[in-house]
Amino acid sequence: MPKRKIAVVITARPSYSRVKTVLSAIQNHPDLELLLVVAASALLDRYGSAVNFIEKDGFTIAAKVFNVLEGENLTAAAKTTGIGILELSTVFDNLKPDIVVTVADRFETMATAIAASYMNIPLAHIQGGEVTGNIDEKVRHAITKLADYHFVASEGAKERVIKLGEDAKMVFNTGCPSIDLAEEVLESKALPFDPYEKYGGVGAKPDLSKGYLVVMQHPVTTEYKDSRKHIESTLEAIYSLDKPTLWFWPNVDAGADGTSTGIRAFREQHQLPNVHFFKNMEGKDFLQLLQHSDCLIGNSSVGIRECAYLGVPVINIGSRQNRRDRGGNSVDVEYSQDQIENAILTSVKKGKVSSSSIYGNGKAGVQIAALLAELPLQFHKTIMY
Amino acid sequence: MPKRKIAVVITARPSYSRVKTVLSAIQNHPDLELLLVVAASALLDRYGSAVNFIEKDGFTIAAKVFNVLEGENLTAAAKTTGIGILELSTVFDNLKPDIVVTVADRFETMATAIAASYMNIPLAHIQGGEVTGNIDEKVRHAITKLADYHFVASEGAKERVIKLGEDAKMVFNTGCPSIDLAEEVLESKALPFDPYEKYGGVGAKPDLSKGYLVVMQHPVTTEYKDSRKHIESTLEAIYSLDKPTLWFWPNVDAGADGTSTGIRAFREQHQLPNVHFFKNMEGKDFLQLLQHSDCLIGNSSVGIRECAYLGVPVINIGSRQNRRDRGGNSVDVEYSQDQIENAILTSVKKGKVSSSSIYGNGKAGVQIAALLAELPLQFHKTIMY
Amino acid sequence: MPKRKIAVVITARPSYSRVKTVLSAIQNHPDLELLLVVAASALLDRYGSAVNFIEKDGFTIAAKVFNVLEGENLTAAAKTTGIGILELSTVFDNLKPDIVVTVADRFETMATAIAASYMNIPLAHIQGGEVTGNIDEKVRHAITKLADYHFVASEGAKERVIKLGEDAKMVFNTGCPSIDLAEEVLESKALPFDPYEKYGGVGAKPDLSKGYLVVMQHPVTTEYKDSRKHIESTLEAIYSLDKPTLWFWPNVDAGADGTSTGIRAFREQHQLPNVHFFKNMEGKDFLQLLQHSDCLIGNSSVGIRECAYLGVPVINIGSRQNRRDRGGNSVDVEYSQDQIENAILTSVKKGKVSSSSIYGNGKAGVQIAALLAELPLQFHKTIMY
Amino acid sequence: MPKRKIAVVITARPSYSRVKTVLSAIQNHPDLELLLVVAASALLDRYGSAVNFIEKDGFTIAAKVFNVLEGENLTAAAKTTGIGILELSTVFDNLKPDIVVTVADRFETMATAIAASYMNIPLAHIQGGEVTGNIDEKVRHAITKLADYHFVASEGAKERVIKLGEDAKMVFNTGCPSIDLAEEVLESKALPFDPYEKYGGVGAKPDLSKGYLVVMQHPVTTEYKDSRKHIESTLEAIYSLDKPTLWFWPNVDAGADGTSTGIRAFREQHQLPNVHFFKNMEGKDFLQLLQHSDCLIGNSSVGIRECAYLGVPVINIGSRQNRRDRGGNSVDVEYSQDQIENAILTSVKKGKVSSSSIYGNGKAGVQIAALLAELPLQFHKTIMY
């Protein structure tokens, strides 16, 4: 029997990190063939070119698709998605996958979902059913309605996908594959690499041996006009605390430039002798960095998921992770310098918390690959009520 | 206060007929400005060029978008949608509507929904919440998850949209605007025009004065490889009954060519002395034709909706209208010559049935326009559970 | 040394026939690897799906690109080209050819030329430098200005390309590869297949043993509004002469539908007891058909090229082949029933003429492959004056 | 008689500056209606958002088209062009211009040329026939072959366009419209505005009263891999000379990021106490700045054209302006710090040279508008040999 061909479309650096163990598990599965498609910001330097990590990790890329339209507005997000559909349908037409896998809820993942579902290719969705309250949510739940298989990351997500009218037999709580990576670093006792040397970046090189903060804050699509103001609260807080800090640039998104511009302008006007800026970091190294940090500040889902598993304190800013299920590691604050500063001071004092498996137990990749090999190939469905 | 600008995107002939009263009501509303965008198969001759009817009806077209990719396969449907997003986002960027309205569930309506929702333009969806069991259903429910306002056509649809996690305050059972047109012909006593003279078409010109059948059968997207076989059962039944019959060509869709090819081939091999073929007909004239017919055969939603209101018997073939709510006027049959023939004979004998308002009471257009003028402009939402 | 990777993009049935010997010669060359890309109308059934012939001939297809936008107007031609660029650039980015080859002057070949030249991939153009006086000419000469190597079909074409400012060292009169195929049938004494049986088609099946006419008439892009009227002169002439006739449907082009519609309408209104219609024919079979015909009527370049080599009389109608170099086999007429009829009668009476090698000696494919293997890889050029 | 509708497509800041007097002349012409389409990098902030200047100058924009695909490679240039065709054809289809005007030779101007010529809209090309020896040249001459009217900037260009086979009756040496602006500042005796105050920018604010240098250096498409190295020679020269310098960021182009990145990196590693950086400047202000400068350094065509008219010395670096006709004001140097330094020192010492009208006499805009009003509307042409 020929192997099932599984096309996975990666459109951004964080999505790659998240599903890396799924890719490995597909590649290692005797009945599966991995067709890795790399597209959108995953190909672009200014968002940390995931493609380089992918190739270094030994994955073969079946097709690359440049489809990010430039423009500091939401029109560009729509057009990027349109071009993505146009091109991915050609890619699928040529690769002829048995199943297409799409990850999470970034706007351009809709291109994968539409191309596959319109072409009657069974579509698997990783990480549906979550609640965040922004455009990501429209995208995420719409993809659920287009998808045939659902690999969700928590019990809450599973219930929600079923409530959305999906067949419970096709909804699987595999946990989030990002936890698979977290599992590998959970017992790490010290940072096993020098981040300045390995990842370059710009700015100061504070001594990390006495603890450090990590910042990762993305613009929120529905609030993109305010993204500059939002990032400034965080910048002011970090500037005022003046602790060793490792800061990661945001993803591409409408408004990315508001956030990036805010950071650049702040740097030009202030000395930041304790802050280093990174463009990106290989997923596992990033988890190591978090594992040994005092706390994570920002609005990345990594704080809600991987950090819950690692027991790392998180200061979660603003609405981006709004209604995602939480472990006991995070504190929610508004876009307010004071709230951010106070929350950081409290968290640093308290230190690590206990590990939560609310988002998985470290076996998601293997479970997803097994399901992809066994599930009936189907693309015809109807709402369950 | 400036008028609210309402962009309505029409992508196919039947969609235009369906929402014509909505367009008029928007145009006549003192607080609204209509921006009519005509795209996809609505611009193409071989699907009955809705654009000609639109202009004849006196509507001004704000923009035209050619985006139908040619190809007898599903890839073309995906690509048509991608091109639609690319172009509609430019159109919206230039027209700057306050609200965008998308109609029903044809595959390319997703382009409207994505362009608007990604650009943070409030999106109204007409006719969500229905159940049919094919690709249309994936599209329809995904659009519900992208839309901000829902104008549904029945109580069943309203319940379903709310179950999908939408805010009940934004879900309105206005009835289907197609019933507004049906209302205007309900009391008609005789066919007020000569269809051969007014609409041309090809084939025989049977005498309609003693009753006649109407056939309208579209390919089913998820069964498109069988569309030729499916149409042949109907062709054989009509051929065998040899009653005066008016047959309408199908919409564009993946597989349209299977259906069309089947009809063409049958015509080349058989004499059909009682059958006339039309490409299309203005919506109200079509309802007049149904009002005075013995029964409608096929799988058009017109049989389930307008004919329920008109009390015209319908032979509904196959899965296309699968789980749509029914009035008492329809009989479901399989793709079987025998079943089709028998159902026609029984229906013709029984005659007209009583009118059902399950899909509306004839005021949908005016109600929808009033809501568009009053609803808060919002594009931020979250799932209700 | 790795083989040079030569991407050839085929966008239409006649282009495939024309360069088939080039494809074989590349495939058989020890230093070359053929990357065959099939796009546009070459993939579509209603234009005779070249892709089926290509696969039957044993070529492996590296990528397929559906890019024909539907619409009976010139806008669709522009958009088809735009989509072609968008997609072919992804194809080239993934296949990484050393040289891209584009054929002739159909509007969508510009997509190949732009994608390759913009990506700094050396571009070879087959069949530049000819003169026809319509939109094809704008396209053809613009492609010459984008191309790095020129494989032209006649001395006149060579001179013209050099006058256009190209480096004479990069302009090669290889003859037209279509003549390679003609060479194989030149000595054929009888039609070696039954065209009705092998190619189906519709209409009468006249006896071919006493001679027959072949008709192939395409719409002219710059006159597309008149294409229906133009085809009617030819239809009337053929109808009036009532000789055994084999008629080929036109290519896709803006206006194709004018021509096709004209043919369909004529057939519905007239009995044509001596005319059979074909959608397409494998290139070599078509040449056999011409070789044994009385004459070819229409505006196909096959009349000017292959028929010159075969010595088959040609009635060349209208402006499409306007200023192409001629052998002694053709007569030019206007869109006039009388002129067409008279020219046919005269030609049939006179019979075959002597073979001309004005468009090549039957070795073009092998010569082009040899040049592709040896030419320096370069994409930087400047006008020579 | 209705006014002729003239669509002018502006795709970049420098193109806007160049044709501003043409736009005004069209707008002021009693028989013409201006339809201004703004697209590509002209809409993007990081290339100096020409759209803001356009609106401030009082022009009404008929349509905006975002079509720049992001990516630091040539694939993006090809795709940007493809998207441009797709969208501009919709724009033209909706605006229905009588003539389309395209400017110069940037890669994306090909989109305008193809959309118009394929849609049988007469195409006017401003500034054909020049020689530069890079990809621009392929584009420029290909557009000449697609265009119906040629408004060229010098006698050399006129001869070349005619040699390319164009009808001499359609080739007009109007001079370059950029000279119209230069004409307005020729007599200016002092800089009439404070550039720091009016245009912001970053870096030092050297005293300009004792003379200053202006730098504008773009990446060269065919050498884009070297663009960083190329800009570094210039940076080193300016750093070493340490004179008051006003530096302009480059256009978007494949490789723009090499140039920009080079500048950013140099700034991080060196103090530049005499250099100020501008993103952009309104065309006439820029000419004022040049008029009062010591010399211009870089590879902008402004050095060859406007500066020739103004008599401002120019250090022209590298191959970008290779074979363009020269006035007596410029010195050509290689990408060499030494050569650049020496040439600057010599030029500064020598001072202003006499004005040359090789690129026009200041009346181009008015002449072009007059021709657009009078020329026969035609899109059918053939090569003249």
C-alpha cells in the first residue's frame, strides 16, 4: 500500500516551532510521507526566516510559496490570503496530498484551509476550539467549519469544537505539540548555549547569570492602530525596571510595523543598557531560555501553553490571549506601565510554579501522526444539529 | 450624517434574483447608499450574464470583478476564490463601505467574506444556518463564523446560527428575500409573457396552455464526478414522459460541464419534441413560470423556498437540498428515472398545495435594509461559549 | 557536471505540436534535463486538452498551472497573463531551471517571459522576429526584448530580431521545429488512420477517398468583435461548395466564443452533410491529414509553415498571417465568401506545389537542444545601438 | 464631445515627481479628464509614500492598488508584476480610459503596459528609448514594443525607438517632464525651506550654509546580490570626507534591502556627525536642494537629467545610468571609495557647470497633454521593417 501523503503548510516561524514534533513524527511514521510546504512570513528574513531552521533541522521542503503582500494595513492581510489560495491550490494540484494539515489561526492559514477543502482534500486542523476574542478567533472557528479532523490542545477546546457542530468522532484532544518540545527541556538545569553568540541580535548584552526577563509582544489585529501605544507601555516598564532583558521582535501582521516602529523609536530616544533584541530563536532553544528565565512578559501564546507546562511565571498583557484556558502560571494585566512593572516584580519574587498539563503531556506529535495514518479519508461532512 | 455605504457583492445569477428586493430596499432607504459589486459568474454569458438584468433593472454597478478561473475541476473553484479575495480587497479599499453584505453559500462568496472580515469591515450574511450536506455547508457555516450580522431565512436556521456560537442579538430571522418576489406573483392567474419570445433559448416550443414541467438541476460539488450520470436519470425521465417541459441550464460550478455535457450529448442523440431549453430568466418571470407550472423537477433551492410559498409541487432530486427545512410542497427522490417519473405523475395529478411561510412572509428586503441602517457598526466578536 | 535544467512552458495545443521535437531532443540530450511545465489552455478540455497528448507521448510533466480566466473579453486575456506570472514564478522558484524556453507569441507566453527574465533566468524564445500585424506582434517583439537567446524560423525573422537591437551572436535560424514533424510525413502516400474513428468529433462523415478540404480559422485578437462575422464568410463558402470538409475548432482567445458561437449557430440553421468537426488532433496526424488534403482554408500558421514544406495549397484568410514570409503554396483572400470559394476551386484544380524550406529543413529540434546545452548562461544584455 | 479619459498609473515616488507636470497639464486641458491610479511602492510608507504628496498636491486619486509582494528576491518582483496586471485590468475595466499612460522602466510598469495593450487600450509610454544596460532596459524596450505612442526625452532616445521598428509618426521628443520642474527652480538663489524641519528624517543636522553633498544611490537589479557591498564604498567615502551630507533612502527593488541594510549597519557601527537621512522629499523641493548643493553622488537618473539642466555636478556611480545620454555635468566612477572621494573633491572645487537642454526645455508636460488630446486613438500596429 502506498504511503499516505501528508502536506503540512507552515506559514510562520512560531507555527513551525509549534508543530516540529508533528513533522518529525510524520516523517518517521512507516505509513506516511511528509510533504512540507513553506509559505508566507516563514520565508521572509525580516520575520526570522523559519525556512533556515527548517532546512537545518533536516526537513526536505516540497514547495515554497512567497505570498506576503506588503503594506501596513489590513488590505494586505486579505490579499496575502488570496494569493495564498491561488498558489497553494497549484501546489496541491501538483503534489496530490491525501491529507492537508493546517496549524492554528494566523490569518493566512485560511488560504491552506480553503485550497484544501475546496479541492476535496481531507483537511486536518491543529489547535482549533480556543478562544481569544480577536480576528484570530473568526479565522480559527471558520477553519474548524472547513476542517474534517480536529487535533485540539485541551479539553475546553474539544468541547467547543463539538459545540460548533463537528462530529465528536473526528475531534481529538492530542494536547498541543508545542508541549512535546517543552517536555524535552523540563528537566534542564542550566542554559546550554550562549544566546548572544548563537543568535546575534542587537543591543546590550546583559549578564544572564542572576536571572533575566523575556519579552515577546505581538500587535493585536483588531487593535492595530494602537499597536504603537501598546508596545510603549511595555517598553516604559522594562526601561524603568532596568533588569537583564531579552526582547523578541514581533511576527508579521497588520500593525507589525506599529509595534516594530515603536520599539525602534524608543531605542533611538533611550539608552537600554540591560536589553538585548533578538529576531528569532530555534524553538527548543527558546524554551530553554524561558525555562531558565525569571518570567515572560507579553502576549505570546507560549506564555499560556509551554510556560504552563514549564512552570515559568508569565505577565500576560492585553486582550490577545483573552479567553484561552490557563494553567496557574500567568497573571493578566492591561496595557499599563504600572501594572506591568508590579506584576513583574511580584512574579520574580515568587519564582517558578508547578507544572500543568492542561495543554498536553508531551506526546502530541506521535499521536497526531498515528491519527493521520489511520483516520478514514473523508471530506464530506454535515453539521451535527 | 452621511449615509451608510452598503456594499453588496453579487456573484451569480440566482443570488441576484434572491436579493433583488434587498438591493431595492437599500437603494430606497434614506440613510443608506448602495454600492453594488458584480463579480464571478454573474458577469459571464455562459451562465446567463446576470449583469444585463441588473442593469436593466436600473441598478448602478459600482465595480465589476472578473474572477472565474476556467477549468473543469475543483482547483478552479479554489483559485476563483483566491482571485476574488485579491480583487475584492482592492474594491473595498477604494469604495470604503461601512458594511459588506454577502449572500448564501456559493464557494466564491467566501472571497467576499474573507476580504471584508480581514479588513475589519462589518460583514452581514444573508441566509446562514441552513443544512444541505455538501461543500456549500462548509462554506456557509465558515462564513457564519466570519460574519458579524446574520439575516437568516427560517427559525431552524436562526437556532443553528446561535448554536454555532454567535451572539443571539446579532441573528435575525428576516425570512428569505426571495419570498418577497414570490409574494408579488402569488395571486397571478395566468402567465403574463411568452417565454419563448422574451427569453429565446433553443429546442422545441411546446404548447404551455395545458400545463408544463420546469426542470432546474445543478451539479453537486461533492459528487461532481457523477454529475453527468445524475443528469441522465432526469433526462431519461423527461424524455419518457414527453410532456411540455422548460429546462434551465445549470450554474457554473466544478462539474457544471458534466451536467451541461450530459444535456448536450442527450440532445444530440435524442429528439426532444416537447422540451425547450433556457439559459436564464429574470427572477420574477421565473417565479411566474413556476406559479403556473405543474411542478418543478431538480435540486434548486427555489423548489424548497419560493415554491413552498407559492404552493407549487416540487420533485427534489438527490442530496443537494438534503436537510433544508421543508414546507409541504416537495417530494424527495433519488437519481433514478423511475422515481422521478412516478413522482412527477403523482404531483401533476394532485396539483397545487397550500402556501407555507416557513421561509418568510414577503418583507425580508425592507427588514434587512432597516437593520443595516440601525445595527451598531462592529467587527469584533467572540464565540459565546 | 550536473545536467542543465531546461524548463519549457507549453500553454496551448498548437504550441505543443510545434515544439514536440524540441522536447524530445532536450530529453534525449545527455547534458540536458527537461522540466516540462503545462499551463493555460493546454490543460483545458474545451481547447483539446494538450496535456493528454503530452502524457501519451511519454513526457513527464514537472508542474501544471491552471491560469485561464474565464470571460468573453480582453480583460480575461490580461488577467490570465497576470495569474500566469504569479504562478510561474513560484514554479521557477521551486524547479530552479538554468534556462526557460517560451514558444511563439500567444498572449499568455508573456507570462513565461516576464517570470523568467525578472528572476534573472536566461530566457530562450522560439519563433521570434515574425510579422503578422495584430496583438500577437506586440507580444512577440516584446518577448524578443526580454529574451536572451533567439531561435528563429527563417532568415527574414533573423534579420528582424537583429534589427530590434539584439546581439547577432545570440540569434539562430534553426528553422521552425514544426517542420521537423512535417519532414516525417512528407513521403507519406496515404492517410494511415481513420480520423473519425481515432478522433471522434461531430457532424457528417464524408468520404475522404476523393479528396477533402481542411478548415482551421482562429479569431484575430484585434478584431475580436468581428470574429463571428468573419467565420460566417468561411462557413457560407464551405456550405456552398459542399465538398468533403474536415473542420477544426479554434483555440481559446478573446473572441474564441465569437468564432465558436458562429459555427454553432450556423450548424443549427444549416444542414452540412459534407462537414465533420474535430476538436483537435495529435500534431503528426494533423500533418498527415494536410499532406493528403486538397487544400487548407483559414488563418492558421500551419498553412504558411508546414504546408509550405509539404507543398499543400493554402487559402489564407484575413490579416492573421499578414506579413509572415511565404513559400509558394498560399493564396491570400479577404473575409469574403466569393474570394474564398474561388480560391478553393482554383487551388483544388492546380493540386500540390513544390516543397519549400523557407521555414526549416527538419532539424530544428536537435539544433535547439544542442544550443541550449552550449550557450553561455547569461541574462544581462543591452540594446546594440 | 466627451473629454478623453487619460489613465496615468504611478507606481513609485520618483515616477510621480517626474511626471507631475504632465498630470497638471492633463488636468488643466479642456479636452482631457485625468484618471490617476496609484499603485505599488507609491502607496508604501517605507518607500516614502508618494500617495501623501499626490493628495497634498491636490490630485484626486481614481483608484489605489496594493500589489508589492514582500521578499528579498527577484521572485517578488515578478509576482508584484503579475498581481499588478490582475488588478490593473479590473481598474481599467471599471474606469474605461481612452488612453493609458505608463512611465519609464521600473519593473512593475510592465503591468500597466500589459494590462492596457492586452485590453486594446491605446498605450502611451513616457521615456522610452534610453540605454542603461540592466533589467530596466529589457523592461523599457519591451514596453516600447507594447506601446502605441512614445513621448521620449532626447534625440538619442527618439532615434532608438524608431530603430526598434516603431512608426516615426508616433514618436515624439517632448523632453523629459522632470525638466519642467527643474525649469521652475533654475533661477532660485537660496534654499527656500529648512529641510530638517519640513521633512524630518534622522541623523545629524549639519549646517548647510557653506555647501553640502546630496547622496541618492539605488540597488541595481542585475547586481542585487552585491548591493550591500556597493553601498559600502559610498558610505566609506562620505564617512571619510566628513562634509555636510543629505542622504536619501533607496527605492523598493529586489535588493533594496541589501542597500538599506548596508546603510543601517554602517550607521550602527560609525558616528556620522555630518550626515542626515531623508526618506523622501517632494519633487520640487528636492530640485531646490540639488540646485543649491555642491554635488549629487549616486546613481539616480536625476543626476543625468535634471542636474544637467540645473548645471549641478554629479558623481555617477556604477552601471545604472550606463549608456544614458549625458550633459556636461557628470563624472562616472566605479564602486570604489577612492574614485568616489576624488571625484567629489574635484567637482566641489570646480563648482556649477552650464545648463544643458539635452533632456528637454521645460515644456514637456504641456506638450504631452496636447498630444494626448489630439493623437488618433489606435492600438493596432506592426513593426516597420
